[in-house]
Amino acid sequence: MGDIEIVDVLLPFRWLGKNCIRLQGGFSGVAGSFAAISYSRKGLLHLGEILSLNAEYGVRLHRAQFGFDKSSLFGRPIEISFTVYGQRFDYNLGRDSSIFAFQPNIPEFSKFYPEDLLNYVSYVNGQGFTASGRYRLGDHARFGIEYSYDVSDIRPQTSATSQFYTSINFSGAFGANELNGVQTSKVIPSFTYNSVDSPAHPTHGAAISVWTEIAGVSGDVNTVEPTVDVKYFHPGFRKADVIAFHLHGRLITGYGGSPTPPFDRFYIGGENDVRGFDSWTVSPTAYLPGYATVQVFNSDGTPRTQKGVDVTMSIPAYLPVSVGGDTSVVTNLEYRIPVRGPFTLALFTDAGVNRVTFQDQIQLSPASIDILNSEFPQAGLSGHVAVQPGSEKVRVSSGAELQVRVPKVNAPLRFYFAYNPSAYRSVLNPPIAATASYFPNLATYENALSSLGANTPVRERLCMLRFSIGRTF
């Protein structure tokens, strides 16, 4: 239920009686830029159903899915659906996921030590399914209930990600380089109200969606995630103009002694929420107690080698990690002005905040701290994870967007320029866990500080010029 920010373009490709083949593409808040193909068949089982096969290839998400949908059950206004899917989700904090991004990496993270960037791969190898039912309450309202279950393997790709994902011990997997067989079982009750006059070109009306994802019926994850999404459209100062407003708020927390899994935490920024920032880059930064492997240098600054191999040493360290938030609120305000023909000019202001409200959800488990302190007794590490000041500030973007309607495409092409008056600009300085006396010489100490992210500048962009597909809301 939760990924309502997905926007795509549907292109009718070919109809053969009750068969339909569609090409899809665009930008999704989860997948990033993506392309997909789907096949659907009406009434194959003569039950008034729609059977579908979908294959999606995105920057972050690869997914294959089989679905069953029925719009009426026993002659009542009850809609049911069922899906079975497999997917691969690949997230790299330093990689751009937007359409026509001419640089593959995000400049903001170019100075970061690669092992400090959040980077992981999640696999659901055919062990995922959803089942849902919706009851129509008149013309505008729906009440729904959904159950989802999947088994995933999480594979951290960097040292900081591995330590963060395994040390908070949400599933008893501390010490593993992979989190295999993570079972997530969710029940999702929902309510929606929609009086918007047109999904493609709205001019008036409101749409309200409220749902809560409750994980913990079985499996390894125990979380509660309430979400509210509100859209409102009203005629502007001229009859053809439209004032559009959007609010999306969500919160997640673990319960029963289990923290929120790090891969379920929130990241914002991008075409679908705060347009002036790169996709999923707005996140609290925290300093994670852990360890790092650094190179040993000679006193004259040359690398120390033994039989042609660089000499390294393990040291206690606080690693800067983009930990994600547990509380996220995004608002969008647009004034849409039809210009001529298929062109519309939209003046916008986006604002979003992503923060850590439940500090206990990102603390290290006692077992992980005991292991670290037994290996580095002089460091005196604690389970407290300190959040970088300023990294939770409100982000604001303002600018103008040119939207172009294309025939037979149900979402506009758009070009936008955004200025970010609240871009975060600071310097990361992790606490020092190993003093100079811990190292064989000053050259090794100074190089270790550099590799551990000391004095690393953070420079979010002041402006953004982008092309995308589909409206922000």
C-alpha cells in the first residue's frame, strides 16, 4: 500500500480481443527511472477477472509479478486482488536514479570514503505475495485490507552498511555479512476518499488516503507504520488555473523489543517529493560505533608493505552513516497555469523533513557493543548513535516546471528548475575513538583520520535542472 508516490506512463501497445499488452516507463519513488512491459487477459477463467503478467526494470528495482484482480465479488461492491512476485532491490546512496542523469554518481558524495556510503542489495526470490480486498462505500470512498508476506535476503555492499544492518540486532543476525531469510508479514488496513474530477488533469476535488502497515503477525519484523496522504485541487485566480496541494506524512517504529529494520527506514528527495534534491538523499546522518581497517604508513609517509602487500590494521571508529528517518513529512504546493495547447506552467514550492524521532531504534545491541569493547578495550565504545547536527533540517525547494501533454500518454513530460534555499552544507567530523597513541606513527594516524571521514564536506546542491515524466502528485 505504501508506495503511492509511484508515477508512470502507460502506453497502449496492442489490443487483441480480451488481451492487452502495455509498455510502461517513467519515474518511481522506489524504483527510480524504470521501464516495464505487462500483459493482461480478461475473463480467462470466466469469473470476470483480469490476469496479468508484469516485468519491470528500474535503476533500483527489478521485479516480475503475476496478478489476479476481480472488480466485484458475489455481486457486491467488493474488489479483490492477489499477486505473486520476485524482485531485486539495489540501493546505492551515491548513485543517481533520475531520468537522463548525465552523471552516474551524485556529486554531493564524491568526497565520501566509498565504504561509508549506504549500499545494499535485497532479494525476494519468488517468495513474495499480497492479497487484498476493498469495499466500495458509495462513489468516492473505499475501505481496504491487505496482507503481504515475503522472504528476503539482504546483502550489504559496504563496511558501514554491513555494520549498521547487523549490529542493531533486529532479527538476531548480529555478526553476519548477509541477513538471509528475513521474513516480513504485514496486515495493512486502509481507507480512501477521492472526489477529484480527473486523475490525469485534475481541476478540483480532494483525495485522502490513510493506512497503517502492521508487521509482526509472524516473521522477523515487528513494526507499525501509519501513513496519511492528502491531495486537494481548487480553481485558481483565473478559471483555467489550478491551485494544487499535497501532504504526505508517515512514521515507523518497532515494538516488542524489536527495532525498525534499517532497510525499512525513510529517505526523501527527488522528482516525487522535494524536487530540488537528488532522489533518496535527504536523510539524517549518524555516527555508528564500529571498526575500520586502515593502511599503515612509515614515518616518512610512504605506505608500509610486507612481501609486496600493504600492511593494514583494525581500529575502533565512529562511521558516518546515512541511517534514514523514522518520521517523514512532505508538502507540495503548485499553481498550474495552462499556457497554450499541450503546455502548462507550474510554479511550485516543496518542503520536506526526515528525522529520527525514536533514538532507541538506531542504538547498537548490547551484544555488538560487548564484542567491540572486547576487541578494542581502550576505546570505551557505547551503543549510543549520535546524529549529525543539521542533517535533520527542513529542506525547501521552489521553482518552475513546464509540463507537456503527449497524445496517448496519461502523464505529462516535464522540465523543471528548482532553487534550494535550505540546502544542507556542513562538515562531518566523527568522534575520535582511537587517539594518536593507538597508531605506530603520526603519518598513519593522519591518514586514518582522512579515511574515516574527518572534515568531509557535505554540499547539497543549491539548484537543480531536471527532466522527468509524470507529475509530482
